[in-house]
Amino acid sequence: MKCTLAVITLVGLGALTAAPARAEDPGKKVYDSTCVACHGKDGQGTLPGVPSLRKKGGALSKSDDELVRNVIQGYKSPGSTLAMPPKGGNSALTEADVRAVLKYLRDAFGQ
């Protein structure tokens, strides 16, 4: 009986100290639904000509305003055979969505 009570007490205490669930990062949600097809889960790019988002001095070294403009209008990196379509091909993206994904990218890929 003492053993069962101790287990129940420990399990109960664990429930009290567990971290609360957080809502998914809106930028990650946009990245996973729109950007990941070309840029990949790791940001290295999945298609030839798609620039790495992890490269020092690469795309994420630009200002947020320039990157927002590139994403909204579409962009072709110098020397790339592919162009990113406007809004990454997702016409429903808003400027707030784009800014959220840029924050996520900077946090996730350390730039």
C-alpha cells in the first residue's frame, strides 16, 4: 500500500511540475505549410538552386524589410535556376505571416 501511495504521489507531483503546453509558433506553422517544400526541414534547400537559409552571409543576412519584399513579390537568387514565386506560391500569406516566418527562421537557424 505504501508503494502504491508513493507512486501516485510522485505521478501527481510530476503533473504539477510539467511545463504547460504552448501554442505552435505561427512562423513555424507557415514555414511547415509553405516554405518547407523547397527549403526543407533543415533550411538547406531540397531542390537544386534553392539557397541554404543556414549559410552565413546568405539570404537571412538581409534586412527583414528586404526579405519581406522578396517573399511577397517573389525573388530569384543570383545564379539560381529557380525563382521563388510571390508569397512562396501561397497567395493567402499576409505580410504578418511573412514577418512571423522570418522571425522563426532567424530563431531556428541562428541568424
